[in-house]
Amino acid sequence: MKKYVVFIGSFIVLLFAFQIVSGLFLTLTYVPDLSQPLSNSTVSVFSFNYPFLSSIIAATFSFIISNKVCKVKKSTYK
């Protein structure tokens, strides 16, 4: 149960961090098209499903963190 709690906690923190960093990156790299100021179309920098990719990366790192934390805890009790 503790391994599950560590995984979920680290997943939430890492996913939140990836979302903040990606939002900052997209905001900093956005260049508006001044030739068409009244245009309603927006162009995304990423043409793939970025939230899915960031959740996969966060889940992978969370799995690694939870395995390392639980391995350290088990080895100290022996």
C-alpha cells in the first residue's frame, strides 16, 4: 500500500510540474502573427498529444521513484 501511495503522490507532483513547465515553454516561445491581427485561428507548436506524453513521462519517473523509495526502506529494516 505504501508503494502505491508513493507512486500516486510522485505522479501528481511530477505531472503538475510537467504541465507548469510546458505552459511556460509554450508561452515563452509563442510568436503572434502580426499580418492577420483579427484572425481567430491559433497554431499549436506541438502537433502531437502533449498531455498524453507528459503523463507517460510522469508515470515512468513516478514508477522509478516509488521503486527506489520502497527498496531503500526495505533494505534498512533487514
